[in-house]
Amino acid sequence: MNILIASEKYKELRYPKNHPLRVPRVSLMLNYIKALGFDPNYIEGRNATIEELLLFHTKDYIDALIEADTNMKSSNYIREKYSIGTIENPISAGMWKGSLLATGSSVQAAEYYIKNHITSKEFVSFNPAGGMHHAMKSRANGFCFLNDPVVAIKYLLNNGFKKIIYIDLDAHHPDGVQEAFYDSKDVFLLSLHQSPEYAFPFKVGYQNELGTGEGFGYNMNIPLPQDINDSEFVYALEKAMEIAVDKFAPEVFVVQMGVDALKEDYLSKFNLSNNIYIKAIDVIKSYTKKFILLGGGGYNPISLARAWSLIWLYLEGIKPEEITITKEAKELLKSIDYEDFDELMEDDIYDTILDKPREGSIRIKEYLEKIFSLHKFII
Ligand SMILES: [Zn+2]
């Protein structure tokens, strides 16, 4: 049985005005699923413990977050040393309390995996609030304060799992996760993302970052050019998975499905529809019937609510064509105060859950071959 780990508490744990993460996300997804006539039937998320955070983060960084949360401001020292309280990583209820809940929920997803992976044939444990993949060991980065994917993976490693593949489909390269496991042969990182040539995190995410020491060969970055279509994204994922899974033979799959790669997201330069997530689930399920799924980026609440709801309902066995857009569902999305990026959205966005596919020719075959050739003879 799948589990969804979520909470209505995120409503009160937003980032401040003018920040891309100010928008409703998890609570909107839950309400959208309900408005479509389905029961999201989720398990309430819990806070991470300090001990769990210490699996990755340093004590002084955690103390700095707690201090900034208590004072609702950061000293110059904390801002400079830990990037807490900057424009990118502002102080709000979302900073510590929201991150603590999102991280605890990713640990819950891992706990569920540990308890059920032998006895259950097929399940996904999904924490849409997770996937905060930019946070560093002792520094906030890219809107992220606590790196829940790293904490959850370390939790799995501590519980005896040895070969974990982390697959990241967010529009942005997971620099925090890469740094955490760059020298590890226990975790294979596979990421498809906007090239750092034109997108955050700018400095890392290139194809020649292959890992170091024991971890050499266990890091596969696929930076993609602007404007790629659905066919290209899915092709790249299929080919990359073939190589990565064949080489690494993973025991556990942890997937980050940030939905900011969609065309409707203003942080995306791709031309992708939400059909890619259905296809991505099919690709992953062709390798494993059990995995941990985390959210991630997604800054257009309309396309985010549609995509995550679509993903969850699809995992629950409900096909997109079986979903009827009710009046309530349409009104819910229309009621979201979000007109900044209207021009990116198709007119029928409120009347459908599945976008029209944005398919096309695969122009990146040669480019991908060059990337894959870097991986052919290692590990
Ligand atoms: Zn992102």
C-alpha cells in the first residue's frame, strides 16, 4: 500500500511575501485531490529529531537555525557564515519549523520503506514537502535549509542498506545531495536538470562531475539545454537509467520529483508538460515496484497542484482519463492569488489535469551519447 505523508500545517509555515516559495503547495495539493472527489488519505508528517538532522548537518548550523527562528532575525555573523536570513534563504516560519516537518516526513518515508520492503510487493512512500536538495551540511542554499533527501538516505544507510540510487528530476541540479555523497560508493546520484550554464546552481551540475575517491563513477549529471520537449526528457531518463541501474544494481530507489521543470514554472526554461511525470513513474516502475518519492521545486501553484495530484492519483491506480475536473476543483485553482505568470499558462489549465503532450524530435541524442560515454568504463 502506498503512503502519502503530508500535513495541513504547511499552510502556516510559508516563506515570506515576494519569495518563490510563498505559494501554497502541499495543502493545495491535498485540497485539490479532495476537490476532484478523491480521499488523499495521508499520514500526518512529524518533525525530524535533532539526532536525525545530525546524520548530515553540523551542530553549529542547527544551533544557528534555532537561534534565527527564536529571534525571527539573523545576526550578521549567522547571515554570513550560514547564509541564513538572506534574500534567497529568508527567515520565516517555513525556515526552521517547515523544514523540520518536511525532513521528519522524509525520514518517515524511509521508515515506512524499511518496515515494508520485505513484506509488501509494491508501494511508494511519497513526501511531497521533501526534496529540499540544495541545503548544504552547514549552510542554507537555494531556498533550502535542511537537506531531507540526504538525511533520509543516511537514515537508510544506518539501517543497513548499501546501494541507494538517488534520481532527481527537479529543474535544478541537487548540489547539496551531490556534495554529501560525492565520495561515496553507497549512493549513486543520477540527475537530469537545466544546465548550470544558464540555471541555478550555476557552478556545479556538469557532466564531468563523476564523483571522487571511492565515489568515482557514482555521480551522473545530465545537464540539459533550454527548450527540451517531453520526448527528449523521457529519452534522456530512459537511457540514463539503463546505464545507471545496470552498473550500480541499486537496492533502494529514492526519487526527487520537483515539478519546476514544467513549462508553466517561471524558473523553468524547458518546454515540458506534466505527461513526463507519468512516463517517469512508468520508467522507474520498470525497475522497481517499491520506492521513496520526494517532492522538490515547483513555484507555480497551479501547475504544481495539478502535477503532484496527477502523480499521486496515478500511483494509486487512477489513470488521468478517469479523473473528471469538478466545479470545486476548478474554482479552487482559480481562487489562488497568482497572476504574476499568467502568460506561461495554457487557457485550458483549469479544465484539465493532464497537459497536452509537448512532444517532438529528439535533438540531443549525440549530446547524450557523449555524456554516457564518460560512464561506460567506470565502476
Ligand atoms: Zn528546482
